Amino acid sequence: MSDPSPWAIEAEGLGKKYRGGWALRDCSFRLPAGHICALVGPNGAGKSTFLGTATRLVQPTTGTLKLFGVPVSDPAVLERIAFLAQDKPLYPRFTVAETLRLGRELNPRWDQALAERIVRSGNVPFTARIGTLSGGQRTRVAFALAFGKRPELLLLDEPMSDLDPLARHELSGLLMAEAAEHGTTVLMSSHMLSEMEVMCDYLLVLAEGRLRMAGQTEELIPAHLLVTGVAEGDDGVPEELRRRHTVIEARITGRQFSALIRPGGPVPDGWETLAPSMEEVLLGYLRSPDAPGLIADEARLDGPGKAAA
Amino acid sequence: MTRTSSAGPRAAATAPAGSAPDGPTARRTLLHGLPWLVWRRHRTVLRILLLTTAVGCAAFAYERAGLTDFLHTHGAGPAVHGTLGTDFSNAYGGLFRSGTQLMTSLPVLLGVFLGAPLIAAEQEHGTVKLIGTQSVSRGRWIAATLGLPLAVAVLCTALLSAVFTWLWTPARLLVMDGDWLTSGIFESTGPIPVARTLFLTVCGIALGMLVKRAVPAMAGTFVLALVTSVLWSEQLRDRLGSLRGVSYPYDGNGPDLPPGAVRMDDWVSTAGGRLYGYGTCTTGDTGACRAKLGIVNRVTQYVDYGQMAGMQWLGAGILLALTVLVLACVVWRAHRRPL
């Protein structure tokens, strides 16, 4: 703790093989501390496996993972992270107060006032049993347990997936406020791309167990262009486009093509260009798992690291 | 406590942040950290167990006073003549029957209701993930999760067994007509209840860990308890001690067994000690048949009361060795494999 590493997560060659094959393969990147990072990918892309390795619930087959410079094989990382699993497991027979006591008893850095405040601001009665709470209230208690731990890194596995829009909005607000107040690094997996765009300033995209994209959104998203023009050539996409730029995804509608590209230079005037939204870029990558990935320099293990430190 | 949820928001909104009228009351408790959590999770079963132990010990201790009086006035047996056996059975037969029932069923109940759901329920509800990401290592969690319930179970069964043994010992020649081996007394006294509790609870834990569902694990543990108890009484128990034999003339009086001995088997034998089944030469010309084989004696095999403690410790040792084996597998698996 005396040596605050600037990297919340450093993964090197991380892989996990199950009986059915590799769930996560050759995953190398780093996440600077202080970001709200989205972990995006289709089902089975390895998101939960990655979160499992970061929370010591899954033992990686290959590679290493460090959180704030501490290898995950060291139980000491448990004090610095909090994890909210997708189904938000809590003891259904415990009352809310007992659930908070669980956090207090098992965590040396526990902040009871903070946890109580989160519970109270949702008007969740302390004497209610967890099993009687609504989904939103239950998630709120799980949040209280996670934030009360005072984690430096908060890992969330689809935290909002089972909530109604109102509760989702309320808890997203809570998450952003608490993370901002305590400078917590957040890594959350989600399918809600439009929500991620609002909340997150860092991106990790996984597909088929491999890392496809990593970096700050403000660096990654502007590196792409949506191009539309007159279709030509065999598959409709002009040869020139393929030669000079990296085509992530291309579609033909009628006599028009539209493509998501990473421009390798200036785009000719004949084509119409648009800056894509984060959702459009992500969808493009998710639809084309074979397209070349994009790892920002900052997210590379051999990137300009020591300068930041 | 009686506030309804509709009143909750208003009360919470008006309450100043620090005073927390509905906040969790910081009660002073004995247990902290992981032991508190384990106690809280299993408090119903553990409280019932502690209560049963207290009531059982008190009842046994209370009955012992009357029993001592009875033995003083009527004699401690063995009940070979007169009405001593009937009188004792009328007065204390029920007590010892229910006592042995409690002592023999308690390990099974603990295996089913404490052992089987211990880890299986955590896996079923996903709370393994919750605890696995608090600031406690897997090793400490396993130690507390296994250690506290097993320690309470051992303490309770050891106490009950000690008091029940203390109650039974002076009346041992009268209880169940002096049969301490097959009547349930053997499994209800000395180290055996503790060993059975440990064995069945640990088997329940292991089974639950493999099945990962509480209810099937409980059913499986119950079946396992039945199977092992049949194997125990049919195959293992009689072999724990070596049989002793006493021979007496074929037509004479006997056998003259020491008090407290349990008669196991009867034979007929030649003068040289060669044994034949008890039914040999009982039909046809019995005299000629016996003369031909040279049968002159009857032999009774028995186990002596003096062997009981040794047999119990040997049996308990076997169960404890198996327990350690299964427990090692549980700890190893919990450490190495994600639950």
C-alpha cells in the first residue's frame, strides 16, 4: 500500500482452459488506476472468466495477473478489491444489518458509515431479511457491501442486468458518485452498450476469449470512421478502402456500402464520413471477430509505463 | 422491529445520519470475524444441538440419582433369578431405550442437517463467491467453516456420551439384560458416539461438496449413514474383539460366563477342541453320531465386558482414521479447486 502502482490491472499472457477449450487466451493489457472501465463482449467471450481470475475464484491456466502490483495469487489482493457477481449472492436469511455486519467482520478496512448511508439512501429497512427484498434493494445492499469494503478496484459482472430501468438509473448514479468520491477504479462487464457510453471512460473488448480492443474511449472511438459511398468491386467494398485503411466491418445496402474503418490516412472526398458512436464501434467489433484488434499504447504492457509512474 | 416498510422511508429520511435509530445495533457478542459468520449461518442447528445436549445431560444426571437408589435397594444384578430384571426393565427400560436411540441417531442427524448443507448450501446459493472475495483467505474460511461446527458437534456428543456412560455403568448388568454389544449400548457410550458424529458429519460435508446441492446431499448422507451402520453392525463390530471360549461337558451345566459377558456363539467340540456346528448330531441316532465324531463338550464363545473399552477405542480409531482421510480430501479440494 505504501507503493501505489499506477496500474489497477496488469495482465500478461493470461489464459484459462476448461475442458471444453480455452475460455480466455493470451490476454495481455493493463488498466491505469482511476478509470471506469467497460468490459464488453458477446456471451461466452470470457468476461466472467476474466473477472473470476481477478477475484481469485478462477485459477488461470497460463500467464499472470497483478492488481496494483500485487499478484492475484497473493491473498493480500482481496483487501483491495470488491466483486459483485452477476447473481449478487447474499445470504437470504440474513437481515440487511447482519449482511453489513458480515462485511464489517471480514474486512479490516470496512467503512460502516458509508455502507449504512448507501442502504439508508435507498430506504431499505435494516431489519428486513435479504430474501424479502426486491431486486433493486438487494443490488443496493450488495453495492453497500462492496463499497463498504473500501476497495481500490471494484469488479462488477453485469451489475444492472436484472434491474428495472428506474433501479438501473438510480444504482448507476450511486455507482458513479461513490466511485468518483473515493477514486475507485471500476471494471464492469455489461451488455448495455448505450449505458456504458455514458458511464465508462475506458474500454476492454473481448471476443472468443481474446482481447480485441483496450484503451481510453476518447482515444479508441475517434480512431474510427464510418464511411459510406458507392459500392464497387467484387464484394462491394472499394479496393482502395481495403488497401489504405483497416476495415473492421462493411455492409452493402443497394448500391451503397457503409464501412467502419480505422483510417490509415486521409479519406478521399468522394466518400461520406461520419464519426461513429461508441456503440457503433463496439457493435462493429463484436460482429467481426476476425477484424484486427486495437490496443492503445497506454494499455500495452510495453507501453509508456514508467513515465506515468 | 415492528415498523412496517411503508413507514420506513419517512422515518429513515427524517433521521439524522449519525443517530441511526433504525441502524444496525452494535450488540456485544462473543464471536467475531469468521466464527461469527459460521455461527450465524448454522445457528439454528447448533442451538438445537446445544439445547439437546443440555436437556439430555440434565435428564441423564437426574435419572442417575434414582437409579443409584434402585440398585442400592434391589442389587445391581446380574438378574438371573427373581423379579430384578422385570423390575428394572419396568423402571428404567424406557430411559435406556430412548437414551440409546438419542445417542445412536444424533450422529446421523448431525451428518444430515449439519454436515451435508455446510458447504453445499454455499455453493448452491453462490455465496462461496461472496465470501471468497472478502478479505479472508480460502484457507482461513475453510478452517472456520469446518472447525467451528465440528468442534461444537464433538463437544456436545462427548458430553452426552460421558454422562450416558456414567448413567449406564453401574446398571450395566441389568440394562438390555446385560447385552452391551448388540443392543445399541456399544454405539451409545465411550468414544463411539463422538467418532460416529465426526465420521458422518465429515462424510456429509464431502458429499455436499461433490453434489453442490443441499437437499440431495442430505438424502445421500442419510443413505450413507444407513449403509455404514449396517456394515458396522454386520461386518465390523463383532471383529473388534477376539472371541473367548468356555467349554463344558456336553450333558453338564453351563456355560459359566463371567458377569457382563455377551454370548456370541455356541458350538460342540471334541475332547481335542475341534469345533462342530451347534446343530451337529441333533437328529437320528444322536449318541452314535457324537461317538463317531468324538463330541464330548459344548463350547460357548463370548466377549467379556473387560474387552468393551478396547473394542470401542479400536472401532472409534477406525472411524476417526476414515474421518481424517475424508477431511483431508475436503480441505485439499476446497483449497485447490474453485468451489
